Amino acid sequence: MGILKQRPIQAVIAAVVGLVVLTSLLTGILVARASKPSKVGYLRIQAVLNNWPSFIDANEEFNEYAKQLQTDYKERLEEASGDKEKEALLKEIQDKMQKTNDEMVAPFDAILEKAIEEAKAHYGLDVILSPDYVITGGVDVTEMVTSLVNKYSEAAN
């Protein structure tokens, strides 16, 4: 009678072990499917900026503005009487430069972001990085983004 009692226990143990093995296999399959590598693209941002005529023009315009502010600062600095007045003058000019830079850059940021998102979707990428962070593989989206920013810039004008 002791043997008959052991058999049902052995059957339960075998069923539990089978269930654990099956669960492990299913979990392994799900983990393997979930951990597919991301599709990575990379963008040489300086190449895009160097080949974006409207951005280059705006950059030159900003540089001229900055030179004018520096000239104004030097003239006003000579007239300033104390350190506090000189510091206030410097802060004023820095704030003007920052505000102008932000205003000039904002439309280009929007265009660049739109072009990057379109390239990302076109190639089915999950992420776009600087090439400095890609050791091997990846899709270079630089040419497409350059083409798109120029197209969007022309459309904006």
C-alpha cells in the first residue's frame, strides 16, 4: 500500500517539474523576442549644418550682430564708471546675444527635428545617435537629413 501512495506523489512532482520546464521555455522565448536589438542610425550633425545654406546665412548674420554688440559694449564700457555698472552692461549684452541666438536658432531646430524624425521613420530606426557612439553598423542618415532640411527651409521661405 505504501507504493500506491508514492505513485500519485511522483505523478504530481513530475507534473510540477513539467510545468516549471514549460514555463521556463515560454519565458525564454518571450525574452528572446523582446530583446531584439534596436535599429540604430547615426547623423553627422556638423556635415548637415555645413551643407545647409540658410543656416550658414543665419549664422553669418548672427556673427555680424555679435560683432556690433561687442563694438557697442566697448564704447559703453569706456563710459561706465564703476565695476557694478560694467558688470551690468556685460550682463545686458550677454542677455541680448542669448535672446537673439535663441530666436534665430528656434526655426532651424524645428526644421532639423522634423527632418530627423522623417529619416528615422523612413529607415525604421529606433534611435539616431552621433557617429561617435556607434562602433559598428548603423544607418548613416546624414545625406537624407541634409536634403530634408534644405527642402523644408526652401518651403518655409
